[in-house]
Amino acid sequence: MGTHVDIDPAILYFGTPVVVLSTLNEDGSTNLMPMRCPEPVEGSSVFWLGRTAVLGVGASSQTARNLRERPEIVLNLPSVDLVTQVDRLALTTGNAAMSAAKAERGYVHVADKYGHAGLTAYGSDTVLPTSVAECPVHIEGTISAIHELGEPKLLAVEVAVTAVRVMPDVRLEGHPNRIDPDRWRPLVMSFQQFYGLGERVHPSRLASIDEELYR
């Protein structure tokens, strides 16, 4: 082939779904953090292992502090329709004493993230942090482990899922516990830019396996 070239990118962020994290502040209010940022001062990304979500979180963030002290969380998954509201959360922090790295990048302290973004708090079922009402998917969970990774300090956070709530219009017809991937349109970030999903491009052999077999 011989067509590849060597590069040294500053970030390795080839595209993951955006997730807005709800965590509980010391005063009982809920902090929101959009996980879509490729830099270590904030969030990184999320991936799933069975019923466990694994989050990459900057150790100096308000979210990290909240999770250490009050280990409950909601993962709110926005659709592409919420891109404006999600973008309003960019460059904001719930920590009034923000790190020098955040200050240098232009972050500002915002105590009321819901009001700032134009979003609505919604009571959760199994955890104390509130959910984002406008997001089609809410995944509630408790923190089962926190691992420190390298320098500058990053955290890998394991979340044990305790409840999943979705808007009815993203469920697969005739299957109350399944998501219809043709109707669910997650917001995706790739190299600091927002994208949505296109149409299904090819039948999947993996889809021949009944999802219930993964329980």
C-alpha cells in the first residue's frame, strides 16, 4: 500500500458520543459536565463494558471531586437536537477555584449549569444527582472504582449502572428493553467538532445475536 504518513497529533480523539455527566455538589446542587473534551483538564470520553461505564475524567475537575466525595452519577446522552445546549456548557466549570490550566484556556465558573445551558433538571430514580430532562437517555450509576492515570493527572472511573431510562420514541417497536438504532441519533464529537450519525451503511452480522443473550 505505502500511502500512510507519520504524524504527531496533539489529541487522539477520533470520535465518541457526547455524554453530559450529572454529579452532586457539596451544597446538594447538581453539576453538569459535557464529556466531549480531548484535553486532560476536563473530561475525555466514555466506553462500555457490559453493565459498566468507564469514564475518563480530569483529576482537578469539579466532577472528579464530586465523585470522590459523593459517588453517584447520571450519564445523560444527548441527541443531535441538543447540540446548542451542550455547546453552552463548553468552557464552564463548577469549581470556583479553577485550575491554572482551565483559566488559561478561557474557562469561567458557572454555578447553575442547567440555567446557563437552557436545560431542565429531572429527578433520578436510584441516585441523588438530577438528570437532564431533554436528553433521550439517562443512565444512573454508582462509582465502583477510581484509577489514577499518568501525568497530568487523569482518572479512569468505573460506573456500575443502576438504572436506564429512555424516551419512548427511541425504543425498538415490540421490544420494551431495546433501543432502535435507526431512531436513536446521538451527538458525536470528533477532534473538537460536533457531528451526528448518518443512515445505516451495511447489514451487521453481529446483529443476528439476540441482545438478551448478553445479560
